[in-house]
Amino acid sequence: MSDLSSLGDVRGRRVLVRSDLNVPLDGPADDRAISDDGRIRASVPTIQKLVEAGARVVVAAHLGRPQGAPDPAYSLRPVADRLGELLGAPVAFATDTVGESARQTVAALGDGEVALLENVRFNAGETSKDEAERGAFADELAALADAFVSDGFGVVHRKQASVYDVAQRLPHAMGDLVATEIEVLRRLTVDPERPYVVVLGGSKVSDKLGVIDNLLGKADKLLIGGGMVFTFLKAQGHEVGKSLLEDDQLDVCRSYLQRAEESGVEIVLPTDVVVDTAFPSGDTEPHPSVVPASEIPADALGLDIGPDSGAAFAAALQGARTVFWNGPMGVFEVAAFAEGTRAVAQALTEIDGLSVVGGGDSAAAVRALGFDEAAFGHISTGGGASLEYLEGKELPGITVLED
């Protein structure tokens, strides 16, 4: 698979870079502020390398889920400003994706300069299931460049115009960020160093079915927390009160518990949970209490793993040589329900081996809770892409680069 060097001398050439700049924004639509710039910072090294090589860099990215039309709430303008700060040079901003502004902005670039196109999802062709519509948009994007670099790992599992179709139309290469992500994921799936422990959290067990299914044959231990754990607890015969529950997945969870026992994989579930009578919101003060996982009151819902479970999870991680973690242990955004996630994150910083934080909310939690990112072996920029890779699925944005 070709890296940046395969493009040859890029001085003076227009290079379209598909980055993942899908960052959280706070505030009103006309004055939004970036609350976590992790993905922007992760995108800088590849862009900087092309800048130093004299390329005219055209960055394409998406933000949020606009419905195929311009929406000021999802504009990438604040991202352009932050990207410029991180690069130490202005980033020109095109107010459309492939229209007059995009063409003029790209035409005005000098060697070593950078432009950011407006949100590619403002064009319905980006995410269209119709190959002709998607291809037509890809044709317009490709017309803005001489070469393509895929560096948005968070979107390589999507068959979308700026990820998949453009690569078929231009000389292409894999960016350094994507190359690093793929290398780390291969270490998790091809002969991982043991003991190998997987920690899964997040809200829904249905989001993780494929990963659990695939990793039951690869991991030595599987630690399960977050909202998804209550379906497992119910599958064991426990009442879970008002906790998040997927009734249609109970039989699947029972089968996983049985398979784990038969194959010698240890599944660790929490023995205590932090509960409240309502989901935390801005106008209510949380009233947390700790109860045994087998005794959740009928009027309560679980919002974090308890302190005993946090300690048990940390102990289960001790001595591991390979760890993959995806999904927080609770509602980490609220201090009263953040300690389970903190315990897991802290344990990962002490791993003597490869520790991987699997993107999405897990990466956000690491930053929100104040951990030094350098203390982890790798923090992925793509939760969904990481999970699909670990499920054994092909990622369209990667396979297209192999052609």
C-alpha cells in the first residue's frame, strides 16, 4: 500500500487530503467554539509534511450530519482557524465544497500553502448510495487536485465520495495518520502479545456485537462496562431497574457468556454500579449511590461501574501486554459518574506493552479527564473504523488504496 513518498515530487502540485476534522462544537450556530481539538491536532503531521514538500494542500473534511445541504451549525470555518493556529500559517477557507469559492481558493494557493474546503457533507453526493450521484461529486472534487491522500481514519469505513470515489480518480497514497492506525490495529488482530485484554463500554451492546463475536476467539479477557453491561446483567438473571436495556440482545449476550466459558476467555462484569433515579441533566443535581450489580432498585438506573468494579477492572488489566479499550464505563461527562472510566484510563497508562484507546468517546474521555495523551500507546481517531476493523470487516477507504 503506497505511502506519501509514492507520490514523488509534490512541489507545486495540488494535493487533496481527506482529513477527519469532525470535532465537537459548543455555542450558537454563528459563534461555535471547538471543545476538543484532538482530531485536528492528529491531522497536522501529514498536512505539515506536504507543506514542507511544497505541495498546494487542499483539505477536505466533514463535520456532523448535515442533510446534504449547507447548514451554518456545521460549518468548518472555526476548524480552519484552529488548523491555521496549529500549522503556524493561515489556512484559506472555501465557503463551498466544489463551487466557485472552492475553485478560486484552490487556484490562489501558492507552494506550501493550505486551503480547507467547506463541509463535504453539505453536498448530497458525498454520502449518496447512488454511485452515479456520488461519482459526479467525486469528479468535481478530483478536478481540484492532481493527487489524493487519504488521512481521515475516522471515515475509512464509509464508502463516500471524498473517501472512496476520489481515490479511484487520482494518483493516491495513504497518509501517515491512517498508516499508523492500520499498523496498530494489525498488532491487535495478528498474533497480539499476550495476555491480551479488551475493555468495552458505551451505551449499546448492539454496537459492539461484531467486535465481541470476533474477539472472543482472540482475547484472553473481556471487561464489559458502560450502558451495554445491563443487557449482560439481565441475561444473567439480574434486574436492572430503569437502566439502558436491549431486550432483543439478551439471547445473544447469553450465548457470548457461554462461548467465553467454553473457550476459556474470562468475561469480567461489574459487581457494583453507581445508580441514580434519573439520567443527569443540566438542571438536576445528581444523587449517586452505589449498589451491588445484582440489586439495582426498580426506580434507579445504572450510570457508572462502582468503585469495587473499577478496582477489579484495574487489577484485571495488570500484567496485560496488549489492551484495546473502546467505550466509557459510565456517563463520564458528569463527575459523579466518571470514576469508573477514570479507573480504566489510569490502568491503561500503567500497561507495560501496547495500550490502545479506540477513538470516539473513549478518546474524548481521556482528554476530558485530564490524562496525558502520551501516557497511552495509541489513541485512535476513529471509533467506528476501529471497531469495524476489529470485527474483521473490510474498510472501503483502505481497500480502494490497494488498487
